[in-house]
Amino acid sequence: MDEFSFPFPPYDIQLNLMREIKQCIANEQVGIFESPTGTGKSLSVLCATMTWLEEFEKETEEALIRDSNLKESVEDSDWMAAYKKKLEIMKIKDEAYDKLKSIEKIKSRLADAKAGLVKRDRKRRHADTQSSEGSKNEEDLEECAPPDDYASDEEIGSEKEESLKVVKVFYASRTHSQLEQLLDELKKTRFAPRVITAASRQALCANENVRRLKFSHLINEKCMELRKGCSTEGKRAKIDGKENCSTSKKSSCKCPYYKSDSIEELSNEVLAGGGTWKTACCLSIFCNEIVRAAVPTSFVTLSGALYSAEVTSISTTLALSLIREYIDTYRSRLKAKNLMYVKQILAVVAAMDHYLHKSINGADELGLTDVNLFKLVHYMDATDMCRKFHGFYVRSMKSKVNVAKQPAPQSGIAKLLAAKKPVNPTPAQTVDDKDRTYPSPLFTIKGFLEALSNRCEDGRIIVERKGAVVKFRFILLNPASRLVEVVKEARATVLIGGTMEPSGLLVDCLSRGGVENGIRRFTCSHVIDDHQLLALSIGQHVRNERFTLTYESRSDVQCLRSVAETLLRLAGEVPHGCVAFFTSYDYLAQFLSLIEKDGIVKKCQFKKALFVEARGGSADVWDRFTSAVRVGNGAILFAVAGGKLSEGINFSDELGRAVFMVGMPYPNRNSVELREKMKYLDSQISGGGSQLYQSLCMHTINQAIGRAIRHRNDYAVVYLLDSRFTRNDVISKLPAWISKRLKCPNSFAEAAALTKAFFREKNGK
């Protein structure tokens, strides 16, 4: 326990995991670690990384002190060699002095911050609350005006004060709720790192009127509107131990989002969720849970989302009208170069709009070979044109609403009758203008152009049609390749999750990126004993005939009936709660229709309550299921592998005494995106497309069945209903803690007998 300051005596697997992680960081490697859910991997990662960080900082400072105390006198018969050695020693001492001085400055800054003495100059902008509506409109119009001139196509930069550098540990996860759990785990330890949460406005914004907007792009746009009169700077937040921006955002009048950059300078632990992770300069630790992805880390999903973008035909049509109106309004104020770039934006949007509306005719090109997208995107950034377009758009929309509110002029009897008639406000009138939001299409288009500007040989543009809406979608065929960029900049990278295998594509990607010798792989066993898990691969139904639930055969009524009887009879032997995962919502609908039509529930004398995960998700299904499990004969929940319930729900204890996986959820081969990804991987790796296809299926399965065991004292049965689960190539891709306990009964009767014996033993204890 003293080795890693674990808050309680660790299990052997936890101790082994911490040693492997620490060694991985010390050796500057890339680690792929699999630790099943319920084994305390979050706490293990924290203790291992914080222990290494403490030792590293201590050893570094001691080495600098030794270097600063080196003697300059050198004894050597050759005075030239002696002088050269003396110069080298003086250089080492000077560098050591500078680094020690920087360390002392950091300590001083931290001490002042804790004492609340660090203050920053604040600039306030006072709005004239007495200004008339006319002057306000003039200010809005001026705010939307184009810049005076655009001087250069080169990068515009300003010299910045050299920042203090500290070693940072970056924790990246798919959701901010997982980071909150990580902070809770950190509070259990003795470590007190300086923590900062790097997040989007959606997570850090302190303005409730902005936070209640649902979509991130609306939040970003509203923030830019409000920033015109806000001071975002203020006293530097405390950066001791457990305090961070996100947890203190509501108690501070300053903006945590804009404050986080300055605080991050001295933070040695950075938590990044969703698409807001940043590349580490010194050390990068990625703590991930597995989601649906081509490669088994949520980094891959984040990377793909970060580089992808889409634009709909609705956005291009709206943007086209907006830009034309903007040019007409400000034509006299647009300088030659500004007008040139605005017209280029217009040309790009017009070409995109034309293509999307005429795509059914099979057009192949947009004809924009004379437009430099790099310069165009830089212009939009440097001049803040998107915000100006947005301000112009909001002003235009509000003026249209105000015109719509004005009643038509009336006279005589009509006016008298209107005065006596009760007025029912229109929906537009019931909405307060201050709460109204107008999402601008230019931000979306700029994001798409930025995605196109990134260097990526695996980037593709897909044209999709959904009803009357057509859209461009930019995707990465192999987002895992972006991991190599992070690995090269970080001291070490740790990829850890509950379901990391199969990881062949990831290892191959890293190897081709030049890190083959630095890849470290480690798989933990589970904290449970063998008698706590019964895993059965069932390839025969109740009539002892083999069944394989392929896409072609699973719609067969007789096959579906056999699946239903097998599942319900086995579930009837399980106490409390069960969950059954199907390959798709369509297949689940066929299953439910059959058992209702044929009365199979009654035939099997099945007494558990039935609950179904809706396609769009239902908030009360889970609550009703948990209530039903604890009363009467229990309940069974029918869900879809890859859906919400298979990713984040905790089926611990009596809620999930059995987990069924019905069939193998292979993705749709007819998907254009999947076909392109497989084709690309085949060109890079022999059999890469097939590996991807198999990996997508197995990760979905492993994610679903991994919900069975959630802690040390839990127990459950895992049923794999499909004859393909008896094949060695499939078994080898299951989690190790399940595959080594997997049994393949020769008949349904044997499977039922094993189930009865398993729960009889548990009930007898």
C-alpha cells in the first residue's frame, strides 16, 4: 500500500496494474491496458501517475541542485581542454540555476494564489443603460461592420510572455460525468495535485441563460454576443489540490471558460472530456472507457469527431441569402481585399448549395479550384467574420420578428371590434426577445472548411440524403492515425479501458507511426473468483438444433421462435433481474412481435415483468425496471447492443444476474462510410477491412456483456446465444476474464442444469 499510497490495501491485480503503468511512463512508452469494470482502474491510474509525478519532480529538483553546485575548477594538463570543460560546467550550472529559479517562481506563485494575493488588472466596459433604442440599433449595425482593412495573408501573431512550464498529466475521457467520477476517486487519495478541467463553454459557462441552450453552437454564439459587455478576467482562481474551474463556476462572477487557460499554466493535472482534450507537452495519460469505435479507445471516437464536420442544404441556402444581404448592406464600406474574400466565401457557399440541391443529377465537382481554402479560413479567423455575420444575422432576424408583431392598420368598425376582442398572443409574442436565439449557418460552414483544410490522406466527403435534406459530411477513414501525433508529442501515453481487445488495428497503426518498440500491453484479470461468473456459449436451442443468427436467417419465423423459447426458459431460471441485448432495434421489434403473437411468454410460463428500451431512449424505463426487479418475480429488460443501456448503465447485483447477447451485431456492410473505411484499411494493411468489420462487432459485444459484473462481490451468468460463439476465433476476441471461464454446453438441457446449479449454490450461501 505504501508503494503507491493506495487508500486501502490493493488487490494483487491492482498492484500489478499500477506497477505496469508507472513503468510505462518511466520508460516513455505507449501502454495499452485492459482492466475490467469493477476492478478499480480509475484509482489505480491516479495513484500510479501521481506517484510517478511526485518521484519525477523530486528527482529532477535534486539533480538540478547537484548541477548548480558543480565546481568550476578543472585540473587538466592541457589548459585548452580544461577551459573547454570549465565552459561546459558553467553552461550546465547556468541552466540549472535558471530552472531552479523557475521552480521557485512557480512555488511563489502557488503560495500567493493559495493566500489569495494574486490579482489581475481588470478592464471594465460600462454600457450606457440610458441609450435609446435607435442608438442601440446603430451600435449593433456597427458591430456587424467589416474590418477597416485586411493587411496580410500571413499568420498574425503577437509576442507572448514566456510561460512557466510544469509537467502535466492529461486525463481524457468521453464524458464530463466520467471526469467528475475521477475527481471523486482523487479525493480518496492523499495526493493534492493542481487540477484544472479543460472543457467547452457548454460545461464551464457560468451564465444560466446561456447554459440552458441545448446545443453547443448556440451556446458559443450566445457567448460571443454577451462578451461585448463582459469582463472575463479577474482574480486568479485557487489552484490548490482539489479545486478546479468547473466545480467553482457557479460561485464566481468571473467566467471559468476564459479563466481556465491562465490557470492551466501551473496545473499539473488536466482533465479533458468530450472533444475538448488538448495535446500534452510533457506527459499525456488517456483514461478511457470503450465506446463504439474502429479502434478500442474513446480517443479514436473523439479524434474522428474532432476532425469531422457536416453542412446541410438548409445551412447553405440560408448562408447564401445572408452573405448576399451582407454585401448589399456594407458594399460601400468593404475595402478591396475584404470584398475579395467575402465574395470568395459567397462563391464557396453558392457552389456547395448548388451541388447539394442538384446532387441527384450526379454532379462530380464544385469547380472551386481557384479558391485557396487555407487563406480563406485564416481570413475568417483573423477578421472574426463569422461573429460579424452572426451579429448581422441576429439583427436581421429580430427586425423580421418585430415587423411580424406589428398589427395591420385598422379603422372604423373593424378597429372597434378588435378593441373589444380578447387578444391571444402568438407564439412569437410569448417569447422574450432576450431569450430568443438565432443559430447562424456561417459557423457550421467555417467548421466544414476548417476540416477540409486539415492534412489528412484518409479524409473523405460523403453526400447523404435524408428526406428533403441533403448534406456534405467530412469523415476520417482511420481516426486512429491521429493518435500517433499525440504519442510523438507526449512523454508517455496510456490507453486504458474495460474492453480493449481486439487491439490489432491500434497496434498496427502505432507501429507504422514509428513507436513499435515502445508499445506495452497488459491485461488484468478480474477481482472476482471463478465461482462468481458462469459464461455459457449456447449454439443449440431448446430442440437441440444448432442456430446461427445471421442477417439472412434471423428473420426466419422458426429460428426466431426457437430463440425466444431458449431465452425465456433460461431467464426463467434466473432470480431477480436480467437484460437481453439484441443486434438491432428492428430485430428486437421482430422478436417482441412474435412472442406477443404466438403467446410464447405464457407457453414458457415466464413470470418476470417485461421492459423494452425504446429506439429514442426513455427516461422512465430504467426506473420502472429497477423497481420491478426488487419485487415479485423480478424483471427482464430487452435492449440493443450499442444503445444507451449497453454503454453507461450499471447492472450491478440483483439488477443483472444474467446478461444475454442474442446474435452478433455486425455493422451494415452497405453503409457508404463503412465501405470506404474497409477499402482504405485494405490498402494500408493486409486484411485491414475484415479486421475492422470484426472489431466493430466484438467491441459492441464486449461492451454489452461487460455490464454483468460490477464489483468484487457481484455474481452473474453471461449467455451468448449463437453457434458462432463456440468458434475459437470469436472466443479469442472476448475479454480474457470471460473467455477463460467460458463453457460450451452440448445441449440446452445442459445449459439449463448449469444455470440451476450456479444459482442454487449462491442461494445456499
